[in-house]
Amino acid sequence: MKTKIESKRIWLYLLFAFGIAWAIDLVIYMTGGLTDLKTGSLPWILLVVSMAAPALANLLMRRITGEGSKNLYLRPRFKQTKRYWLLAWLGTPLLVLLGMVMYYILLPKYFDPTLSAESKLLAQLAQRTGKVLPITPVMLFIIQITQAILIAPFINGLAAFGEEFGWRAYLLPKLMPLGGRKAMLVMGLIWGLWHWPAIFMGFEFGLSYPGFPWLGPIAMLWFTFVVGTFLGWLTLKVGSVWPAALAHGSINSIGVIALYLAKGQPNPLLGPAGVGLLASLPFTLLALWLLWRSDIFSMTESTINQPKSLPAHS
């Protein structure tokens, strides 16, 4: 029996998730935009707060509709699903790095083997501290990429939790009556559209498309669809939102690594950062494979709430 889609709850949830985030984005725009996005600055603080909007919308919906704490997707289920946690933690950065390698192989003119960006950073640190650090640019790059893979995903995952607890733990199950594949497409478009104000303001850090205020938002829709398919698959497969938050945090932490190897003026629509169409090709191939092969996308909201292969969500 086909589950009926809860259109009113979906639209109300979207009103909260978009309304809260876009209101904060408007404040950011009116106070100078994202030109001074430094840790601790007002735009940075407001941007971090806006990332919690989907989670706040989830909590508001549960309060208003009386859904309560049913199917929160908060139990980690680590013992039963260790391999999916490992995939989220270490598999995700491998996909990003593979995309980086593919980009530089296809467009070698933008590859800087001298690591001049790292040399510049070391010079700035020496000027600021008055001391020359006893490390080479290669050593600095290795340190950066190691912490981006092993440590930063857990820190950034806490910030990404605000999005994942909303999009994947609340909205995605509500969209599943459309059919898993269509739900992933709709979810990706919604998630991408939600990012548009920040992109129109020129959000950088390798996670957007500076210089392309119109084509960038369109490219973001594709990126959020293919990455969202992976994150949605993780959430449904594990029955928990935490692996998706970890993977999301990993993407945010390692997405800028490719820029340290860049020279010239690469087209951000293509790469080398992970949101580029070429650089995100591994996620694209994985998403298409999952949509084609994974039986998780044949489930509906009613079946994912009590799947035979997984314990009840909570």
C-alpha cells in the first residue's frame, strides 16, 4: 500500500527551514555580506547559526504537529553499522581527493607542484610570529591534509549536524512516498536552492563559485543532488543521521585542499574544489550507481520507519 505524501507538513517545514536561514542571510547581506568571513566575525557567526535552521525547523515541526520524538534518527547504531561509519569518515575524503586528482589530470595547467600557496602561508606566519617554522611547504601540506581527513570531519560534522538533522532526518523520510529516486532528486534541488543566498553573496572557502553569481547556483543544484544522494543513502542505510553529518563535515573540511595546489585562475564551476562539476565527478558516479543498484531507494516512509534489516529509529 502506497504511503500518502504529507504535503502540508513538507511545505510548512520548508517555510521554517528557508525562512529562518534566509532571514539570517538577509541580515548578513545588510551588514556587509560575506566579504569579511573570518572566524569570530559577525558574518561568520551568523552563517554558522543559519546552518542550524533545518534542525530548528525539524524541532518546530515536531512541536507543532505533535510528532514528538518519533523517528529522530539520533541513535548512532555504531555497533551494527561500523562499515558505513568508516565509509563516511574515510571514504568521503577519498572521493573528494579522487575528484581533485581527476581535475588536475584533465586540466594540468592549473596544477602548482611548487606549492607556492603553502610557501606564502609559511612566510606570512613567519612575519606574524617573528619565527621561521622548521617545516617545508610539502610538510605543511601533509599536515593540513592529514588533519582534514582524520580530525576536522568530527569538528565540522557538529556544525553540519544542523543541516543533516533537518534535511536527512526529517524532510527526506517525508519525501520517500514519492519513491526513493525521485525523493533524492527533489531533496537535492531543495538543498541546493537553500544555499543560493550565500552563493549570490560570493561565499568562498572552496565551497562555492566566486565570480559566478548566476551559473554557480545552478551548478550547486547538481552538487547537492549527487552529494545529497550519498548522504541520504547513508542515513537510510544506517538508520541514523550521524554518519551523514560526519561525511558532510568531511566534505567541508577537505573541500579547500585542492586550492592549495592551484595556480592561475581555475574556473570554479569545474574545480578544483569539490563543488566543481569535474571535481565532483566521483560523487556523481557513486550517486548514479546507488540510485541504480541500492534497494534502499525502493523503500517508502512507512517501510524505512520499521525496516526488517534495521532496528527501529529513535
